[in-house]
Amino acid sequence: MRGAAGLSLLLVLLWAGAALALGPSYDCSGVEPGGVEALVCGDEGLSALDRELAGVYGAALLRAAGERPSTLKPEQRGWLHERDACICTPDPRQCTADSYRRRMAALTARYDLAPPVGQARFTCADQPGAVVLARFYATEPGVLVIERGGRRLLMFQERSASGARYAAQGREFWEHQGEALAIWTPGAPQVRCVQAP
């Protein structure tokens, strides 16, 4: 009987250790029920995304060490608020998963944690002679980083019938066979761009 009890205790301890290893990157014991953190704690897939993001965020922190002013930590806090708002959506799980994937993609592209899979130069009708550099990342979802006039714009790939369409915060870049239509400012008209040699 002692052997069976010992074996049962060992199995319980092993299960608890495995459950802990499969949990998210944070401690679930003090999490309020009914929120996104609780949702992540109870979902193996979301927990895996949380652990993956923790690794990507750690790598980004190392890259951002010399950044002045440091914007990564405030941005991460802002992202956490956005993620937590997923609980109020029609599909909180899908919203949360998408939020994690977009955050990892953004960090990967912004901090060059993976090389771009391609890049191209464009000239646009609103600033003739000025060059726009576009770098494409094979993240999930795909990310485009545009360097234009000393600014970096980050956009996520969206479904399109033809070409590659990227958008974020009212900005858009829709590229097809060496030409693109861009919206640089939310609400502004589209601008035609052509790939430069």
C-alpha cells in the first residue's frame, strides 16, 4: 500500500510540475477570475503564446538597452491593456491569440530579432525624389516596416485579393508587381508609389 501511495504522490507531483511548466510566463495563483489573464492561465495554447512572447520581449529588452528614451516598457504596458480588452470582444480567445501574435511580430520587426525576408525602395508621388525603404518580415502575421522621411512605420499584413496589403492605425501600403498605393496619414488620400531601381 505504501508503494501505491508513494507512486500516486509522485504522479500528482509530476502532473503539477508539468502543469506549471505548461502555464504562462506569470504566476496564475493570484489572477482575478473572469479576465484575460485567467483565460490565458486556463488555455494551453494561449499559455504557450504567453511564454513565447516572454522570450521575444526579453530579446527585445536586450536590443533596446541603449535606446534613449526607452519606449519598450511603456509600450508593453500599453499592449497589456489592449490585450486585456479582448475579454469584452465576441471571441475573447481569438482576440487574445491574435494580440499575442501581433505583438511578437511587431517586436521581431522593430528590434530586428530576425532578418527581413526582402526589402525594396520606392518613390512616391507626394515626395518625388525621396526614397521610401520597405522591409518585409515573415512573421505571423507578416510585418512591413517603412522608413520614410526619418520616421519608421510598422504595418501588419492583411488579406487581399491581389498583391500584398499592410495596414495599421489608419495607414496602409498595398503593393502589387512593383507598384503600391499608400496612405501615410489616417484619413489622407492614397498616394501612388513605384519601385525604384
